[in-house]
Amino acid sequence: MVNKDEFFREVTVRICSSLDVKTALKRAFDYMSLHLPLDTLSINIQDVSLKAIRRIATIVAGSEQLDQVIHLPKEVWQRMQDRQPIPTIIHNDQDEYFTLLAPYIRLKGNSLISVPLTLDAERIGTLVLGAHGEGRYLPCHLKLITRVANPFAIALVNALSYEKLLKYSDRLLDDNHFLSKELIGLTGPVIGAEGGLRHVAEMVRQVAPLNNTVLLLGETGTGKEVIANAIHAASPRKNGPFIKVNCGAIPENLLDSELFGHEKGAFTGAASDYRGRFERADGGTIFLDEIGELPPAAQVRLLRVLQNREIERVGGSRPIPIDIRVIAATHRNLERMVSKQDFREDLWFRLNVFPIIVPPLRQRKEDILPLTRFFIKRKSQELGMDRAPELAPGAIERLVNYSWRGNVRELENLVERELILHQGGKLRFELLPLERREELHQPPRRDGAPVVLRLDEAMARHLSDVLKIAKGKIYGPNGAAELLGVNPSTLRWRLDKLGIPHGRS
């Protein structure tokens, strides 16, 4: 038998030689196997959230094994919590507890030693040694292993802390990358807060400091996302994340994973854990745009989130608590959808706590001038122009008299197009607004002669007709993209460019 002090020293040196617990465990295994029966060596912890034994590291016959989670029946788990752990040579017929545990730790035909790992009287985990065949371990082996329990406990604590630090670092990098993409395109100031959006701005001031759910109603392109961002920015959560979700832009088969996340191995291609939008919004605000496009199953899961403030990942078995504020938006009539059973009534009641109606641009024409100037300045910078052009006399009058079916989004696209076509001088906005307005009110030709339309006018009319046929749906079977034979992303870009409102995807 090896000298106990030498054994302690050599094992300690090896187990403390690396922050990677698997590397350290293999080095300890290679030495320990020279002095006692040893075919497997593992360090386990009891995962309370999973009610399972989680193997942090396992070495089998000198090779590293994958991490493993051993789920236990409720009765076995409870017995494990009630039992006072002591260093033990485990036999097949030892007592009722080990009889219950035997199928889960592969006890039959093997010999095991279990040594609790504690630090400052707190249980950290368990060191388990295994050897093929029964009766392989003697009391002298148990005493030898018990002497090195403390170095293993220290190594486990360090490894868990290091693992947590790496995950936290990865999470920060992941969130930074994700939020950087999310921030692209967010509009800054709320243009019209002192004009046509005075009533909306007052409601924002009232509700922002609170934590209740807010529902934004209004036509597509009115700026509901800007209002949601203003609520977040004026709330106590302003330093937390602002996560936006276009509920109509996510394919239904990916919706659960995107919103609620998934566990590693939950489905083919799930190579790692993925935090969904709700988890990413923890401590901040989540903006659910086009909430009326959620399918029934997702509506049920959203209702549970609103009720319990917790989510479950796809493939997960434990609830994850979240601290979020929900702001939802839609251009659809949810009350009518409830009556047609297209939207859950209980979810509607949960969302409709504090509705804010964002008026269309045609009802707040005093905002057209400041909006136009804002977009001219911003788009000129984006296009790399040396200076922003000025407005020609009569230009604002033309814009004010336009119908603005696409609201603020259409005005933004129109300003960008005018700047692209700009050849010097002042911006006049002479072409599209007047022609489209006249076309809307023009009676049909009776002489049989074809009406000559600009190319973009013809395209806009055709795309609008196809959207009606597809009932507003862009993605998937019988969607507008499929009917037109184009990529859905290309179609959405074209609709935005032409100022055509669209909701479902």
C-alpha cells in the first residue's frame, strides 16, 4: 500500500494542476489507478433545479467522458436529500437506499466508493470511484480516498466558479452582439410629442414609471416601435435591455425556440443552449410587435409568461423566472379577432390593461413638416451627402395633401427616394405624392385606352393585390412571396421601399 502522505501530496498536485476539472481529474486518475482498483472516476453535484445528479467530469479507463445528467424519481431524490452523506463503500445489498439508487449508478457487477465533498461545512458534491467486479474495495482504500476529499472539494469549487465566469463572459458577448443588431434602425426622438402625438405622449408619461403591460394600437407604419422605445427609456428599466420581436416575421416552426429558447439537444441542430427573446429581456422590456399574428399555441405560452413571469425552454424541464415588462403592438382589431376565436380572450384581457392608440399620419398633419426635416437630415447622413438639401416652396403643401396610406414609414421611404433622385437644388416632392393621390381619386377611363402608370406605381398596385389574395401573409405556403416566386425578405424590402403597409409574415 502506498504511503498515505505521499498519496495525499501526489493527488493534490494533480487535482490542483488545472482549472479545467476534466484535465485535472484525468491526471489524478492516472496516478490513483496505480495504487488502488480504479476503472471510473467522477465528480458529481446534486442539481436542485433539475432534481438530478449532474456529472461535472468523468474519466473512464483513462478517457474523458461527456457530461451526464441522471434524472431521479421523486422518491429517490427525496431520500437523497434526507440522507446524511458519509464516506461509503457501496455494495449491491447494502441497504434500501442504495437498492433504490442502484439502477441509476450502474451498481450491479461493480464496486463503488462514494465520498462527500464539503467545504466550510457546506456540501459541494460527491467523488465517486468505480471498479469492475464486486467486493473490489477494502476499508483501507476508503481511508486513503477520504484523505484527499478536501483537495477534490477545492478543485470542484474552483472549476464551478471558473465555468460560471466563462458562461457569464460568453453571455455578455452574446448579448452585446445580439443587442447591437437590435439597435440598428431604432428611431431616436418622438417627433410629434408636442404636436399630433400630444395625447400619446401624455399617456406615455403616465404609464412609463409603472410595470404594467401596455398595448399599442394603430395602423402599420405609425411609429408604434418608437412609442414602445420611449416608454422603456422613461421607465426604471431604462438601463436594462429593450428586446423587440416581430411576431409575424418568425416562421411558426421556429417561434417557440426564438421566443423561449431551447436546451442543447432539444432537436436536430440544437448544438448548444440558446436563450430566447424573453430570457434576453430579463431586467428590461420586451416589445412584441404584431401580436395579432401569434398562432394559438404561442398565445397559450405567452399567457403563461404574463401570469407566472417564468418560461420553459424547448426541451427543458425546469421553469426559468424572468423579470420583464411586456409592451405589445398590433394594427389588427384584436377584439374582433376574439369574437371570431382567432385570438384568445384571456390573453386579450391580459394585454388590454392600458391601450394606447397611435393615430395615423393623415390625422396629425402638423407632424409632417418636422418628420420630413428629421428624415432629410438622417437620410442625408446615411447616404453620405455633404449637406442636407432644403425644401422647395410648395413641397410641404404637397406632402400635407397626400393620403399617406403607409404612414410615417411611407414618408421615410419617400424622403430617401427623393434624396437618391436629387440632382441639386431643393427638394420638391413633385412626382409620386401627387400622382398617387390623383390616381386614388381618378375615375376609371371609359374610352378603353389603357392608363399609363409609372413602373413603381404598377408594381405597388400589383403587390397590394397579391397581398390581398394572400390575406396579408408573406412567408410559407400560399404566402405572397410564394405566389410571386420571390424570396420573402426581398418582398418585405420591396414593400417597405414602396411604402406598402404589411403585417403578417
